[in-house]
Amino acid sequence: MTVQTSTQTHGTLITDVTDTARWVAAHRAQESERADALFHDPFAARLSGEVGRNIASLVQQRNRNSWTVVVRTRLIDDIVLDGVKQGFDCVLNLAAGLDTRPYRLALPPSLHWIETDLPALVSHKDQALAGETASCRLTRVAVDLSDSAARSAFFAEHMRSAKRALVITEGLLCYLTNNAVSDLTRELLQLAAVQRWALDVISPAVKNKLHKSLDKNLASAPMHFAPAEGVAFFEKLGWKVERVESLFRAAVGFGRIPLPLRLLAYLPDANPRKIGQRQPWAGVVQLHR
Ligand SMILES: C[S@@+](CC[C@H](N)C(=O)[O-])C[C@H]1O[C@@H](n2cnc3c(N)ncnc32)[C@H](O)[C@@H]1O
């Protein structure tokens, strides 16, 4: 599908950061239609709507990188299923957007899945999924995670009963400032139940390329956090790295990389602790306390 109109003449496709959830849901909807899909999300098309499809189409035209969202989704699916097998009793999905894992994954009914996002997004999701049944116990809460008082109050209220919690921040950190990510990183470490954290990191070069190619479309949802020191950012603040997966490397393994790009697989991987300014790199990271 192509976007017929120039965003220069018709304004921007992304009106605020909640639209980025529609964007990634549209990529999940497309993946779900493939015969060899890496996951099946039967709700993604409904949730992303036309807004999401138009953004995804523009991004795909300019960046050809829908595989990053698809592979990230699959890697985090696997982290969730591993965690459940290992006895985690709570998943805390911060900025869950239009993620539907509580509905589409086979999860134990006793698992408590808590998800947050901004109020407008939570209200859209509540309406679009009314009548659907989650496989586990699901709590959805509207919280602005950049408001430290609101965030702390949310943690105090909702993390009381968890014994072993897995936190997910998928596609969130890049929209926060370095200071906000530092605060969140420290705060999560103070929550005794939080034992594992699944997140994604992009390098400065990936951030710059997205800003350049999407131009004013990202003006209402600018990306900030893209540490040149990669996972060392979290290690310095007290977390331990359990696993790092380059999205590119994983996508090569899953057969999701278009041909010319596949040749880059012959080059050595970036050091995830020293990505630097110029190397394009994005990865899914699993941290533990
Ligand atoms: C790229 S989307 C990712 C959504 C979801 N995690 C996924 O992978 O489908 C980024 C999400 O971060 C949310 N977000 C951004 N800033 C936020 C904030 N300050 N508080 C809560 N959510 C926020 C947006 O509303 C959006 O849903």
C-alpha cells in the first residue's frame, strides 16, 4: 500500500506519541497475514485502524524497516513465555500501547498482567477490545510515565502483591529523555518484585535516520533516548545484562531482511556496550537485578 498524499501538503501523520502505538500495531497486523508469520495478532488491524496503516506505510516507504517491529515483538513474546515457564507471577507492561499479548498468548490464568499507557490510548484500547477475553488476570491503567509522582503512586498501588515481576518497556524508552530513563531505571531497581526487565534500545544513528526520513512526522513524538554506550547505560545504574539480541541478526535468522541488506550480515556486530554515534544498531535487551 502506498500513501497517496505528501505529508508536506496535508500535515503530519503522527499527531502525538500515542499514534506510534497505532503505527507498530499496523506492522503486527501485516505480519499476522503472512503464511509464515512469527506471531498471530488477530486484533492488530482493528486496533491500528487507518491512522496506523498510513503511518506504517509511510515509514515502510521511507525506511523499509517494518522487520524491526516484527522481530522485536517476537523476541519479547519469547521473553514473556520463558518468564511464565520460570514462575514469574506478574508482567508489568509499561506503555503497552496496542499490544495484545494477554489476549493472544497462552498465559496461565493466575498470571497478573498489568499494563499502562496514556489516558487517550487506554480509552481507545478499552473500547476496541470490549467483549474480548484475556487469558490471564488483566489490569489496564492510564498513567503518564513521565510524571514521576504519578508513576510512583502507580507502582505503590499496583506492585504490592507481585512476587516475581517481569517489566516490559517495548518501544517506550526512545520517546523519553535520558533523565526520565535514568529515573525509571533507578525506580524499577527499587521495586523488590521486579526481577527482570525486557526493553529495546536504538543507537544514535538509528534515531537520526528515523528523524531525517520521517522529518516533521516525528515532531509531535520526538525520539530522545538512544545511548551511544548501549546497554552499559543500564549496567552503570545497577542492572545486569542477561541477554542482548541484535534485531538485525535475529531478523536475518527469521528470514525477514530484504536481499541487499542481508549482505550486511557478513559484517561483525556492534559491541552493545559501545555502539557509538555512527553504527546503526537496535536490539532487545533482557536485564535482571
Ligand atoms: C511505539 S509505541 C509502543 C507501544 C507498545 N509497547 C508496542 O510495542 O506495541 C510507544 C508507546 O509509548 C506510549 N508512551 C509514550 N510516552 C508515554 C508516557 N509518558 N506515559 C505513558 N505512555 C507513554 C505511547 O502512548 C505509545 O503507546
